[in-house]
Amino acid sequence: MITLTEKASEKVKEIQSAEGLHGQGLRLRVIGGGCSGFTYDLFFDDEVTDMDETFDSSGIPLYVDQMSLTYLSGTEIDYVEGLYGAGFKFNNPVAKSTCGCGSSFSA
């Protein structure tokens, strides 16, 4: 299962509204790259395939392909704001290490 914190859910809904993306879900992917080996990819999508697992978190549909689910199972996504900017933070129990910026990890 993959979940969004309340703050992340609010931010996703805010972005959906501002960009007119009502009815679209949030696609989560893991792709090769980054300084630690894998990078998170997060974007709005309105197409679900037979290869996707779907979850619902606070009324937001989440779409994850099977390969990415291997690396994202149990992940909680938060939205954080700080001195160095703001963005979505992945609290991933599968990640063995992360890079300094938090956008890539190794498993």
C-alpha cells in the first residue's frame, strides 16, 4: 500500500485545482538514475493500464506499475517546506540509502 499524508493530499488537490486536472490520478514510478541508483517520478495521469496497481489515499487515485511497486510498497508521501525549498518527500521503507537531496535512493 502507498499513502499520502494529509499535507501531501492537500497539496495534490491544490495543484489539481490550479491546473484543471480534476479526474486525474497521481502516477508514481521508480526510474533508473540519480546519484543513488533510482529516482522517484510523480505526475498526474488519466490512463490506467492492466499492469497498474491502483490505490486510493484521501480520495486521490494513485497508479503504480508492477515494477515500481516492488520499490514503493509501504511508502508514505509527505509534502515538506523548508529553507531549501518545498516538495514531496518519499518515506520509503525499501530504500537502504538516499542521496542528500532526497530525490534518489538505492534498494
